Amino acid sequence: MLARWLNIIAIICVIPYTKGEPRVAIAHLQSLQSVTGQIELTETAKGLHVYGVITGLPPGAYGFHVHELGDVTPDCNLAGRHFNPEGATHGGRESTIRHVGDLGNVLFVNDRAASATVDFEDSVLTLRGQNSILGRSLVLHIHEDDLGLGGNSTSLTTGNSGPRVACGVIGIKSPYEPWSAASSVSPSVLLFITSLTLFTLRWKLL
Ligand SMILES: *[C@@H]1O[C@H](CO)[C@@H](O)[C@H](O)[C@H]1NC(C)=O
Ligand SMILES: [Cu+2]
């Protein structure tokens, strides 16, 4: 009887992991100007898929980063610096040396109203462990990020991308279940440990 219950518990515990639900985070960019946007960040095998649309700026390139704090009210200036847990030098998204939060530029193009589609995968950003950007913020700047190559005194810290125009907190979208800080291992490892523990327990009791 007890063994049967343990089987049932084992199966119930394992279900969420077999589904392997990727974590999805969301950030709604807002500003004192008319810049708005919605960016979704989804775990994939290739890294974090960053996808969304931003509207409200003329065509051009605008610096885009994850900043270290989720304090975005009232004008994005309390959001701290670029998220940089390794103390690296500023770069672009594809640079070897970069802040974790360095995402290069967002390109606004003129199709009817100017808008920018953000769509890339990044293997440095995560939604778990040390490089997790959950609770931090996405910030858009008024100038182009020179990716550290501009030779300005601010190139190596901010890419000389100027004041902040819009920002949003990176929050949980799905799944609903707790995103505990401890679960920095992948679901398949948890699945293995959970089933091993429960099935061993079951054999001992038989
Ligand atoms: C750095 O860039 C700012 C903003 O574009 C500009 O005002 C400043 O003159 C530049 N400084 C240098 C040393 O080039
Ligand atoms: Cu920034």
C-alpha cells in the first residue's frame, strides 16, 4: 500500500520535469516619452530567446542592455549600471568580452510608424543561476551603443549610448510554479534525482 503511494508521489513529482517547461520572462518597456515595448525572454536549447517589438523612436540604432536593478520608476535612472556580475569591460552582444547585460543595439526601421523588432538568442543571459536576469531591467537608450569601440571616455562602460529612454522590469511570465534560486540545475537532472530517490525508497519498503 505504502509502496503504491510512493509510486504515485514519484510520478506526480516527475510530471512537471518531463514536460520540461521552459521558463519565460516578460518585460514591458515604458517611458515618460511615447516609447513602449514588450519583450519576452524564453529558455531554449540555444540560450535565451529575446523577442518583442518596441515602438516610438525615429529610425536608427539605440543601445539596449540589461541593467542591474529592477527599480525603473520614474525615469529608468535608478536601474543601476549594466548587469555585470563578472566585472568585465563593456562590449557588444557578440563580443567575447562583454557585460552579461550587453545586448548591443535595437534597430528602428520606418515601416508605417517606426518600430523595432527584437529577435535574437543569447547564450550568456539566463533565467537561473548566477547570470539570471530575473528581477533586473531592460533599458533602451537614446543613442547608439558603440560596443566599446568609439574611443569616447564612456565607450568602455556604457558604449556612450546616452540617457535612458525606456525601461521595464524583467518578471516571471510562466510557468506558475516557484522559480526557486536553488533550481539552477536543468530539469533533466532534477528528474533523475527525484525518481532515483523515490524509487529507491519504494524498494526499501517493499
Ligand atoms: C563623448 O561623447 C559625448 C556624447 O556624444 C560628447 O558630448 C563628448 O564630447 C565625447 N567626448 C569625447 C572626448 O569625444
Ligand atoms: Cu543601458
